[in-house]
Amino acid sequence: MIGRIHSVETCGTVDGPGIRYILFTQGCPLRCKYCHNPDTWKMNDGREEDTNTLIQDIRKYKSFMTCSGGGLTISGGEPLLQPDFVKDMFIKCKEEGIHTCLDTSGFVSIEKADPVLDYTDLVLLDIKSYNPTVFKDLTGVPLDPTLAFAKHLKERNIPVWIRYVYVPGLTDDKKDIEDLAQFLTTLPNVQRVDLLPFHKMGEFKWEQLGYEYSLFDTEQPSKSEVEEVKEIFKKYNLPIYA
């Protein structure tokens, strides 16, 4: 099965548990203002790779994955724009006894996602904001599909790590954060919440690609700001990491 990917990270430690082989797929329907990989947006960029070739490479790292409780993470871009490729990749991993993790925005067709979820051990779900207006302004797409996807993962009882990027002046409204925390308490399959402070590492890519970057003047949040947000999630007994 052929897929179009952006890049590979062979020993990642931040995209799921343990040491992970991470495939970054090409193509994304969102246009997040803080995206640090805008070079993944266009479906026709990147390069083609075959799942047979990829699994041979992944096998080289199997001992590290096994010892650390790691595995394969497919990220993006948006992996579920290529559901057949991701499904075939995950099937091959399950045959090898390798843990599978899907990193997604949730802005997907549940019909197309379900065959992939059949072979998914963990989902990293990005919820950019719980405020529909802020979400649309931030991503260019509506919020409802992501919330529907989150509820579907609950119905299927698939473990989830929620990712929330805290951006001063953009996703920092305390009521919106509290509303998100309340929503997450309705999802018993949520194992943890990762609070990701905004960073400026991707600015140069926007310049190189000729894209208009609107967050040049946005500062990274202070430690005290991050702690304040953590306390909101803690108030709802959610396992928060930052």
C-alpha cells in the first residue's frame, strides 16, 4: 500500500508512550494559525512510501519499543486523509506485536476512520478550542466533527490522550478552557490531557513557504500562566501534563 508522507522520526518520545517510530503524513484539511508543520498541508508534497518498506524499517527499532512500552505513531498533517494507508500500516504493526497510535485533529469522516480505529491502540486527539467561534477562526474548519469524533471514541472505548495548545491571546480564555475540561469529564476513556504551551519554532517555515503568519508578535506563555491553566484541569480531576 502506497502512502504520501512528509517525514519520519525514528526514536520520538513525545507522541505517545515510550520510544516511538513516528510517521508524519502529508495533507491536512486544517489551517491552524500556530501550525509548526505548514509544509504538511498540501497533499501532493512530500514523498511516496510503501507500507512493506516502512515496516521493514520499523522492525529495526522493535526492541527499543518493546522495552519502553512504545510503538508506531502516525501523525501529520492529518493521517485520516489516507485511511487505507494508515490501516495497512497498523495491520502490519499488529502482526508484529507493535503498539499503534493515531495522532489526529478529529476533523474526519467517522465512516472512513472506523476501519483504522479497529487496529488503533491509542488516539492522540487535538482539541484546539471548545469555543466554536475561536475554533473556526483558528483552524478554518468547524468544531462539531472533532467533538463528534471524541464521543465516538468514547463509544468504542478507545484510549485517548487529549492535546490542547495554549496560545496567549488566542486559546487562553479561562471559560473556554473550563468548558473543555467539563466536556472531557464526560469521556471516561481519556487517560491524560497534554497541555502544550505555544512556541515559535515553526515561524521560519511560514516565511519560507510564503504564507502569512499572524502570530509573530505572540509571546510564549509564562510558567505562571501554564500553571494557572493546569489548575483548571486539575479542578476536574483530569490527569494533566505540561
